[in-house]
Amino acid sequence: MRQLALDIGLRPHASLAGFVPGPNGAVREALAGLAAGTLEGPVRLWGEAGTGKTHLLQAACRAAHEAGRRCGYLPLAPPRDFGPGVLEGLEQLDLVCIDDLDAVAGEREWEVALLDLYHRLLETGGRLAASGRARPDAGGGLPDLASRLAAGLVYGLRALDDGDKLRVVRGRAEACGLVLAPGAADYLLARCQRDLGSLCAVVDRLDAAALAARRRVTVPFIRSVLADVRGPTDIPPSAADDA
């Protein structure tokens, strides 16, 4: 079970240090404590797509793994090829991070299994972090689990301002070893979808294109790459979820 988190495939750039907090600094500190085992939790994140929920959960899982703790990250958003049985035995882990709770709201088998996992983790001393788009007290399914998670720490993630989004773009490029010419990051923010998932997906696309072409990433190069993908006036598609 120790390798579960990495076997699922954490994003290579998901780290707590690489998270640009903006108005969400307290969330990062809480998840760092959860990953280290110094915070009892549970921790519940909520917010729209592109606010960093997935990044934070994966980053917490990576931090726990690097600290030698047993951990697992489980995304529930479709498409998924597993049922509630995947939750069996997860109480053996030190940290369980479950993404996209909304995806199974109203599915009775999942609701029962998640609530049961919550109680098993309480018994074993394991920590739980979970995310969803809706406020946990806003209804919409999973009411029993929501009431339990509300007894822990609940954080509503707020969108970053343009300055922080530029920091995300530049930080992602730096992590890739990608050199952005002056004005390139500003161009991406002005011309692409502005949620973090989309911006990071574009940086990753540019990284692959620049490596293949052995080119510096300038505004004309960005324009040509995006035109090749969707056409000269189209905006690149959004990533599946948060950055």
C-alpha cells in the first residue's frame, strides 16, 4: 500500500512548495500539517474548478510520501473504472486524499462506503483530506459524510488575481526548464482560458513544442503553437480539473 499514491500517477509538478497561495495560504499550511501527521484533520476543500483543489490534494499526498508516510490519492471524477470497493483497506494508510466528492453524490453505495472509510480512519488514526466543488453544507448529496467533515477544517478556495496567475505560469515554466521570453506569460494570460488548469496545460504544451523545435518561447512561437492545435483564433481547451 505504501506506493499507492505514486502508482495512481501524481502530477509531476504537484508540490506544496510550488502552490501559489494568493488568498489561500492557510490551506497550504493545514495540508502540510496533515501530510506530516501533526494535524489531525479531516480537511475539506471546496471551490470552483481551477482554484487548486487537485493540486493541493496531490501535493499533500506527495509530501506525505516523501516523509515516509503511507498515503493514497483517489480521484472520483469520471471516467473511472472502479467501484466503492476500491476504498477497502485504505484505513491502513496514514493519509487518504479523495478528490471530486461531487462526482458520486447521490450514489448510495459510494456514500455508504465513504462514510464507512471515514469511521475506519478515525479508529486507525489515519488522516483524511477531500475536495468537492460545492460547500459541504450546501446540500447536493453525501449529507452524512459532509456533516462529519464539517467538524474538521473546511476551506473555500478563492480564485487568484492576475498577478498570482502570472506567478503560476512562470513557476510552471521554470519547473519545466522552459525559458519564457519577455511578455510571453502576459500573452498567455490575455489570450488563453484563465483558469489555472488551462494555463498550466498550455505551458506543458509549449514545453513539449519548444523541446521538439529547440525554440525559445516567444509570443510568435506561442501564437504558432496554439494555432496548430485549435486554429488561429481559438482558445485552447480547458484541462480536466484544477491545476
